[in-house]
Amino acid sequence: LEQIAPFAFDRIAENADIYSNAEIVWAQQEPKNMGPYAYCLPRIMTATREMNGVEKRPRYVGRQVSAAPATGMSKTHQLEFQQILEGVFGKDESETSD
């Protein structure tokens, strides 16, 4: 999504239909209770259900619920960021040790 308001119901439904076997993933760096996830989740489900007849719930990838928007610790931030990347793109097999 490039913008969340006005919400692109038609574009979500169109892409979900074109890539009907693909998983919908919502990724954000903000904690789950911050950022646009809570706003977009029901709208994505409505777009796929009402326009395509098959409701799809996006898989959330991001930081867990938190009272603060950032950890304040660079090592923790880097670990969380790496987990987000792996959650979206998968684990980089070239970095595993033998």
C-alpha cells in the first residue's frame, strides 16, 4: 500500500485475485498496537471478502505490542529488525553456519 486513506479496496482485491495463491503479509517496524496495522487489517479482510468472495487475513510481521515506539537499545532494535526481515523474506541461508 502506498497510502491508507482513502483505502484502496479495489487495488487490494485486484492484487489478491491476481496472486490468489500468495499469502498476504502485513509488515511494519512499529509495535503491533502502533502504526496502521489495526486500521488496515479489517479493510484488507473486507476487500478480499466482498470483492473476491474469499476473505484473506494478512499475517502480521513486526514488533509485538509495546508501550514505547522503540526499544532504546540498538542491539535489541537490530535483532527485532532482523526478525522482521526474516518474517517477510525468510531466513538467509547463506548466513547459517555449518
